[in-house]
Amino acid sequence: MTSTVWIVLTAFWFHLSDANCPPECLCTSDIVNCGSVGMERFPSVLPPTTSTLDISHNRLTWLAPGTFHGLSRLNVLRIAHNQISLLSPAAFHNTSTLHHLDLSSNRLQVVGKHPFQDLLGLEELLLYNNHITHVENNALVGLSNLKKVYLSLNQITDFPFFSIRKHSHPKMVTLDLSSNRITRLPLDDIVLLPLTLRRGLFIHNNSLECDCSTYRIFWHWEKEGYEAVRDFKNEYSCRMFGDPLISVNFLHSPRFFDDCTIENMISLISPKADMIVYEGDQVRLDCTGTLSNVVLSYSWVIPHQDNMTYLIQNGTLQLNKDGSLKIVSVQMRDSGIYRCLAVDKVRMINETREVNLTVYPQLLRTEPFSTGYTTLMSCAITLVLILVYLYLTPCRCGCCRAPPNPSTISSFGEDHQSLAFIFGVSPTANLKLMDKSNLDKHLVFLEPLMEETNMHLTAEGKAD
Ligand SMILES: *[C@@H]1O[C@H](CO)[C@@H](O)[C@H](O)[C@H]1NC(C)=O
Ligand SMILES: *[C@@H]1O[C@H](CO)[C@@H](O)[C@H](O)[C@H]1NC(C)=O
Ligand SMILES: *[C@@H]1O[C@H](CO)[C@@H](O)[C@H](O)[C@H]1NC(C)=O
Ligand SMILES: *[C@@H]1O[C@H](CO)[C@@H](O)[C@H](O)[C@H]1NC(C)=O
Ligand SMILES: *[C@@H]1O[C@H](CO)[C@@H](O)[C@H](O)[C@H]1NC(C)=O
Ligand SMILES: *[C@@H]1O[C@H](CO)[C@@H](O)[C@H](O)[C@H]1NC(C)=O
């Protein structure tokens, strides 16, 4: 008799405490714990006061649209260790209060935009140990409060690094992509990641191929003391020739990377550009599209025979700090192919750009077209100017003393910008620019000459 009363009382107490608490769960004022209870379907009702919900270690297989409707205070959601392979696109509809979402150790295969787009307040997203092979380009777009994203232990082969920038994700400090299947890093996108995130980019234990640019970037990050590299130094390995059996540690085996000199740089070729201008116009030709900041050097090849150093000195041409070339008042004879080579010394990447400049006579002008100019135009280029513009970053710039070529840049001093012009004629140059139709046009470059240069001009003098 007494026990019956007790059971009735207990039931009554539970009923009072929260009518919506599922029988198998434990509910406190704002925590609902349904962990490890063998649940196969998401509970149909939950207390509306729930702020932390734990449904880990169950057998859920999917999350239906609007699963969390009515939980207007939901802050922390743990659904780790289930069998979820699918999130309905509207699964997290109206859950913008969520800060922490743990979907680790499930069976997700794709990270798409739709399920996550409503999670505007999300700060931590845990997706490690799933079966993810693909992260859609826009998967994290709009989640501007994100701080930490864990995608470790999946089968990801590439990640849309370009979608993460300082303005879109100002708070990001951790992106864990370790233990995936990434073979190549898009270095241009990676160097544009916000600095705070570069320090917390975990990328060890992937299937990276050994190459110089990746080596240089890790080498640089280690020197800078980035935690992600420092703490997992032993796992920064790469595959020689892409062969998984020949594994080399990036940071313990510098002798494998002795050859990482300028010849082994990665090359980026920007699309050719056509420009049509009229005589007398001011023209600006840009040198680099994708490369930016760090230590860049630029060199230009112009399509006529004049002494370019002289043209710069008399003000006909201007070279800007960003590598662009300005023709103050363009003449007919300036028509032709302009080529620029930008070299990023830190990452050992070079980029070339070609601009086909066509100058039309001024409409009102009746003067006949000078044949002398045509001759000049068709001349082979014998004039080469090398402009080296060193922008030494305000950091102590460990990069400048990189092991393969330690002395190349240091002679320029550490914290002032300088321009060095190197002038020469190039019949025997061995570096051809990309276009085979211009076989006689060459570009001489660059590193070995730098130290011999004694002609320094200040950047301010020629920059606009
Ligand atoms: C979503 O939230 C908005 C505003 O809080 C509310 O008006 C709307 O009814 C909610 N939708 C659903 C399906 O709960
Ligand atoms: C490295 O990644 C593989 C899967 O890609 C994983 O099985 C292994 O445990 C990881 N090793 C470490 C030390 O994290
Ligand atoms: C630029 O990169 C390409 C491809 O790696 C290479 O062949 C070329 O020599 C490089 N150019 C310079 C000037 O280093
Ligand atoms: C080009 O002009 C500069 C400055 O006027 C001069 O010092 C240099 O000797 C000239 N070079 C050639 C090859 O004429
Ligand atoms: C600069 O020199 C070039 C080549 O000699 C000449 O055509 C041009 O008129 C000069 N410009 C000025 C501003 O003196
Ligand atoms: C450059 O442009 C002109 C006129 O648009 C064209 O006739 C010429 O063939 C182009 N040159 C090259 C190398 O593409």
C-alpha cells in the first residue's frame, strides 16, 4: 500500500516538474539529458525551457525538418554517436540561438549549406569522425559567429578555404581538417585566411604531396610559432611522388627540401588581358591578380627598345608599389605585349600576366601613322627591366632567412622598403615566358642578381 502511494507521488512530482520531459530522459531546469537510452526517433515533445539538450549515444538516423521548433532557448545541442546520415535542409530551422552543435561520430557524408544556414548564432560546429567527403563551397557562408569548426577524421579531399575571410568570419580561430585526405593545399586561398585562423588551422595527418610551396608555408608557420604546426609537428608528413609508402616529415627532414629553390616554384598564369586605349590616355597595367602581401618581387617586359630605366626617370613610365606599371601619356608606339612576372619568395610561387595593349590614334588626329613606330613595335625585345620591390613585412620576417636561400633578401635590411632596378639585355636568358609565339622575348630573373645590385631607389620616389 505504501509503495503504491510512493509511485503515485513520484509520478505526480515528475508531472509537476515538467509535463514535457520524455520518460527516458532526465530534465533539470534547462538541461535535458537523453544520452544512451537507445532512442531511435527524436522525442516529439521537449520542455520549451531546454537550453542544453544531449541526445548522444543513441540510434537516430536523421533529423526531420523543424525538429527543434518550439525550443526557443536551445543553446547547446549534442547528438554525437548516433547514426545520422542525413540532415533535412530545414532541420535547424528557427534555431538561431544555438551556439554549440555536436554532430560528431555520425554518418554524415556531405556538409551542405542548407541545414546550417539558419544557425546564425553558431560558434562551435563539431563534425569530426563522420564519413564526410565533400564540403560545399557555401556550407559555412553566413555563419559569421563561427569560432571553431572540427572536421577532423573524415574523408575530405578539398575544402573551400576561399569562403572564409576576415570580413565574413571575423571570429574564426580554429579549423580542424586533420586526418583527412587532402593532397594539395590551395595556398593562395590559405594565405588569405584571417591571421587568427591561420594560427589555428590544423591540417596534419592528411595525404599531402611533398612539394616546395607547401614545405615553405609549413616551415614559415613553424618559425612563426603557429600552435597548429608546433603542437603536431610530428604529423606534418607528406608523400614523395604522391606515394603513400614514401612518407617524409615536412618539418623534420629539411634535407629532402634542399632543392626548394626558385626553380621549383609553383607557377600561376593569369589570363591574358586585352586593353584598347587612345593616344594620350593614362594607362595602368596590373601585375598580379591572385598573389598578395608578403614578399613579392615584380619584373616587367615592355614591347619596345627604349631604355626603361630612363623612361622611368624622365617620368614617361611609373612603377607602383603594387607592381603595376603606369604609362602617363600613352603613345602609338607603346602598343604591344606587356609581361609581368610576380614572384612570392615566401611561398615560392610565381605568377605571370600578359597585357596586349592596343593604342588607337586620337579620333580627331589626322596625322598619318608613322612607319618608324611600326618597325619599333615589331622589333624583338632586347630591353628587359627587372624591378624588385621588396615589401618586408613588419614581423621579423623569418621567411627572409629561409634555409634554401638564406642570404638572398637579407641584404636589403629588415624594415624598410626598397626598390632595386636591374637592367640588362637578354639574348641568352634561360627563362621563357609562357607564350611560345613570342620566342624571341625573354625575361631575365632575378634572385642571383639581387645581391649584386647597388642601385637602390626608394619606393616613395617612384610610387604614386
Ligand atoms: C520561427 O521563428 C519566428 C520568429 O521567432 C516565428 O515567428 C515563426 O513562427 C517560427 N517558425 C516556426 C515554424 O516555428
Ligand atoms: C591519421 O588519419 C587516419 C585516417 O585518415 C586515422 O585513422 C589515424 O588515426 C590518424 N592518425 C592520428 C595520429 O591521428
Ligand atoms: C615559374 O614557375 C614555373 C613553373 O614551376 C617555372 O618553370 C619557371 O621557371 C618559374 N619562373 C621563375 C622566373 O622562376
Ligand atoms: C639606361 O638609362 C640609365 C639612366 O639614364 C643609364 O644609367 C643606363 O646606362 C642606360 N642603359 C643603357 C643600356 O643604355
Ligand atoms: C622621355 O624619354 C622618351 C624617350 O627618349 C621621350 O620620348 C619622352 O618624350 C620623354 N618624356 C619626357 C617627359 O621628357
Ligand atoms: C594584340 O591585339 C591586337 C589588336 O587587338 C591584335 O591584332 C594582335 O594580334 C594581338 N596580339 C597578340 C599577341 O595577341
